[in-house]
Amino acid sequence: MTKIILATTNPHKLEEINLINSNMNIQFNIINQDFNPEENGKTFQENSIIKAKEAAKITGEYCLADDSGLCTDALEGRPGIYSARYAADQKAKINKLLEELKNVPYEYRTAHFICAMTLVNPKGEIIHTETGKIYGYIDDEPKGGNGFGYDPIFFIPEYNQTMAQLPQSVKNSISHRANALKSMLKWIECNL
């Protein structure tokens, strides 16, 4: 079994990734020590590289990092790479985004989630990257109790639901993280 450290302390990310990864011969674990790299990259990919290299430095293992966020077209891509730091807590982040969009008609509330992933070897050298996206709209109020982050306001027209209203199994097959991870897992399976 291939063992890879997931460059995060977020148990939600580990749970989501392990659900997507359930029938592969790869085991992911999170970092069980202080891990707070300075995400000062200008892109999602740069931030995922920073996290992956820092994790490898700490653990000396193969490490996978992702950086993801919500990009809203009417707000010139905000919150973008600042999605996790857009406001003090998740409710405040959602409220801030909805407030900024309050006078924007639905047809102009297009957005996408993006996930950039970087895999590094134990020396911290980049060996593979992937990017995944999912497109939708920002709803006018939170709906649904599944998922986390901005999921309650990210509406997916094909499913007529927000990401947080979808069953976990559906989200794990269509999300930005799933799209990046599926390609990454295939690469890992063939190359590690």
C-alpha cells in the first residue's frame, strides 16, 4: 500500500479524500503536528506547492497538498485564493460574499470552485500536479447541511441543488477536489 501524507490538519479534507480514494491501494494520513505554512503564493497552484514542500520537510514522506477556493465572476474572482481567510468564520465568509452579491442578478452570479494539487517526493521535489474545477452559481441564501465551507451557497444547475444539499457520494464524484484527485490517484497508482 502506498502511504502519502496529506498536507493539512483539516479532518474534513482527509475524510473527503479518503471517501473518494476508498477503492485504491493508497493510504492518506494528515499531519499530526504543528503545520501552518505561510500561504503567500499568488495562485492556488503556488499555495499547494508551498504546503506540499513544507509537509515533506516536516515528515520526510511523500506529501500531497491542495489549495482550493471559490472564484466568483461578478467579484473579479473573489474570494479566490483568500477563500479560507475571507472573514473570521465560515458563517461570516458566506454572509460577506452574499452581501457583496446582493444586487447582482442570478444570471451574473456565476462561479467555480477550483482545486490545485501538488505531489512531492520525500525530498520536497514536485513530481506531479493536477487541477480540478466545478462550475455553478452563488445562491441567494445557504441551503443544505452536507459539506463544508461555501458548499451551502454553491448552486449546481444540473442537480438543481447546492453542493451542501447533495448526498456525500454525489459530491465526491463531481467536486473540484474529486476531479483533481481522481486524476492524481491514477497517476500515483501508475507511478509510485
